Amino acid sequence: MLYVRPAMTPPLPEWAPHSAVWIGFPSAADLWLDDLAAAQEEVAAFARAVHSDGRGEEVLLVAAHETAAAVARRLAPFATVIVEPFGDIWLRDTGPIIVGGGETRRARGFLFNGWGGKYDLPGDDSIGERLAATARLPYGKAEWVLEGGAIDGDGTGVVLTTEQCLLNPNRNPSLARAAVEHRLHQDLGFTKVVWLGEGLKNDHTDGHVDNLARFVAPGRVALPAPAHDDPNHAVYADAAKRLSAAGLDIVNLPSPGRVEVDGEVIPASYMNFYIGNAAVVVPLYGAPNDEAAVHTVQSLFPGRKAIGLRADHVLTGGGSFHCISQQVPL
């Protein structure tokens, strides 16, 4: 659906300049268990790549308590560490979404119900408002469930999402497709919604689009090309048809293919990259296409350095680098 008059300026695209980025720092030993220390190391490496020796944006590591904050300061002395209680590190979904730029910046918040009632953790439903306050950004909250990883925009008013997530009855059962489109327009300024179908297999977010398809330029979308024995072959094919029907240009990235832990397929995706001021950081999994994925991302962002980093331990928590970060535009 196309709206003629946007209600507000939509979020800037991720490749627009940032003043800072919030990154969630693994803090809960009871959630991360044996992966806690290794996940903290991977997050610190991600933060270091984004910071890029001061050439990137300011890194704001968000720790849930002082014990984790001390580790963050030791591993990432270049970062500013913020201590704010939260359930887990997925700030793309629980942090505020910033609309506008410069003096017009405003933080938008939404209801959060633990990805459809799966993980109800204390602090996750309020961390967005508290982070907006630390940044001294005006904050407004919309009364419907939306996670930041469920949408991806190109700055022109076009937004990608999936039916599996935003039309899932475990999110907003009273909202039909047209109502969701209207709210995306009203609360975030999007003027055109492009609906994809299913997300990746076994993705507990119910198909977040930031694991499936990402804008890399206005009107241009990166989409995985299925690898041999890829569990998401049909998902990628369906997404390609829908993107083409919407008139969007598609560029293919390799897929890591079938990645399993303890015999179960996990939603490993190179699409969960983060676009920073100086670097684009790509999660790697020890898959045959790791190097090719970084090379392709580098070709898409020639003015930035594409950096591939292992994200095995972060992925045990259910996501990767894009999922744990939320940019603050200039």
C-alpha cells in the first residue's frame, strides 16, 4: 500500500552517518552458561571493528550490571559503557528506533512481548525508553508490538518485512495487514511496505527480515543465494519473486548453507551484518562461503571496510551482530 503523505520522516538508512551505536553486552550467566565469556569476546571484537580506531562511530556498550560492565571496560577500553538492567542483548529489537536526523531526531518505542511470548525477561520492555533518556532524545511509545529486526528501510520510505512476523497472531492478533501498514506509516513514516513471506528456518523471532533480506542502497536489496543442501532454498526463492514484483533490484550474497548445532539447523545468516560509518561487520560461522560473503559485502560498500568476524557463540543466544546493535544517526 502506498501512502501519499508520510506522517513523519522515516528512519534514515543504516548507511547514513551515525553519531553512535548501542551494542548489547552479554551479561546474564544463567542465560549464556558456558558461552558467556566467549560471547563477550565476540561482542568486544565486533565493537572494536565498528569503532575502527576512532574512524567509526562512538560505541556505547550496554551492560545489565556492574559485573558485566567491568568485563566490557576491560575488553573494550575504547567504548563508553552504560549500565542499564535488561533481560538480554538484542537491542535491535528492544532498543529505540530513531527517526529523523540532526535536531529533528526522535526515539520511537513499541510494545515488546518477548518475540511472541517466548522469552519474557525483566527490563527488555523498558530498555528502549531508558536508552533514549541517556541520549537525551525525545521519546514516544506506540501501543503495538514491533521489533526493530522485523523491518528494514532504505531511507526513501520503503520498508521490508515478513508476513511470518508482523502478521503473526502472537504479536498483534487484532491487526490485519492493512492496519499494520497504516501503523508503520503513522508511527515510523514508511510510505510503502514490501511484504516477504517466511523467514529463516528455526528462527525464534518468527522470521525477522534482517536475517533474510537487507537494503544496501535505495531500491537495492541483498538476498542470499542458496548454497548446496540449503534449508532455506524455498524461502530465498519466494523472497526473490516478491522483491522483483515490487520493482526492487536484487543483489545476491552467498549463503552459509546448512549450519547445525547438536544436529539442529540454526538460522545462520551473513545478512545479519552491521553497516557502520567506517566498517561493515559480517558474522561468520566457519562455513565454506565465509570468505566469499565478506568479498561480496565489500563490493557493495566500497567506501567502508568489510570485516568478517566469527559469531558462533553470539548465535547460541539466537542472533548475531545486527541483532545486538541499534544505531543513533547524526
